[in-house]
Amino acid sequence: EAGVAQSPRYKIIEKRQSVAFWCNPISGHATLYWYQQILGQGPKLLIQFQNNGVVDDSQLPKDRFSAERLKGVDSTLKIQPAKLEDSAVYLCASSFLTDTQYFGPGTRLTVL
Amino acid sequence: AQSVTQLGSHVSVSEGALVLLRCNYSSSVPPYLFWYVQYPNQGLQLLLKYTTGATLVKGINGFEAEFKKSETSFHLTKPSAHMSDAAEYFCAVSDQGGGNKLTFGTGTQLKVEL
């Protein structure tokens, strides 16, 4: 079974630029999560979708971050404009409803 | 609110020695508890999880953890460390039936020396 796919794996941008990350979950997994992992810290949930509806986005900085999951399958996370403190690994995970979460390899973002 | 504390950001053991990584949690409701491992430049892989039932949980690669409610702990152990165990380990907690949101600790980097 294919795992969670993410792209790109690495991205370097200047501050105030915009960036987008893509995630394709495991087939059949209705729930999709985006986490932010800053160096030296544990992952922090940004947003959780069930199908194409948002379950929890309480920790998403909505002034600059947005996410969508059209058609309830793959998802895109966008940052506009990026700040230096957004440098982190962005992890996507999926689960069958509220079962075990499976993580993708992540996208490492560097903001200069 | 839930939280996780992992004591020791770096742990070093000799190959063949006991591995003990500590995790304490705070939760106002019965928790689900997890240990994940992260190898360099990779995502997180589930080692084991506790939901209900038996408090001693066995996972992959010879790891196990014991849920101790009285101590609010979920320490991870492995009897004999192998070089391939060198990685970062994260403890996490979620609410039972709380929508599956994971709250992670800050991680413990395990180093295995010859």
C-alpha cells in the first residue's frame, strides 16, 4: 500500500514570498492532518480535515496560512506571505477516521 | 488541555544496553498514548500505542511501553539497543474520542555508541 505522499521535499524562499505544499493521503483515509515541526520541537497540529470539511484549525495562523482539501482527497497548504519563523518541516498525515495517523516524509521549508 | 513532557532531549547508550526514554503526560480525560520514531529526513513512524486494556504495550523493533496511570507516565524501553535505533523519539497524547488530535512532546534524540 502506498504511503502518504508530499511534495516538494525541500523549498527555499525569501521572506514575504508565497509557497504551497501538496499532500496525497493513503487511499481511503478520510482524515488528513497538517503539522508544523520547528527544529528542536515536536510536531504541532495546524489543521485537521475530515473528508473536505475542517475539524480543527485552532492553531492555524489564518492571517497567512490557508489550506484546502477539495474533493476530500489531496490537500494543499499555502503560506502567504512567509516569515522567517515559518522555517520548519511541514508534515502531512492521514488516518482512517480517528484511527492511527500515518505520516508523510515532510516538506522542509527554509525562509531567508 | 493536554501536554507531554519528555525528560532528556538527548540520551546516549551503548550498543546492547537498556534503552529507557521517559514520557509523562497531562490529560483531564483518559488518554490514548503513542510513541513515534523519526529517522533523519523522514516522517514519523508509529512504534506503539496504548488505547485501552493491557497497560504493557509491545511495539515494533523490540520496543515496549507501560502505561502507569498513577504516575501519569508512558516510558519507552528496549532491553538491548542496536545501532539502527539511533533516531529521534516522540511521545504523544490524544483524547479518547477527541477527534484524534495528537499533542507531541519535544522529542528525545537517542544516540547508540559502540
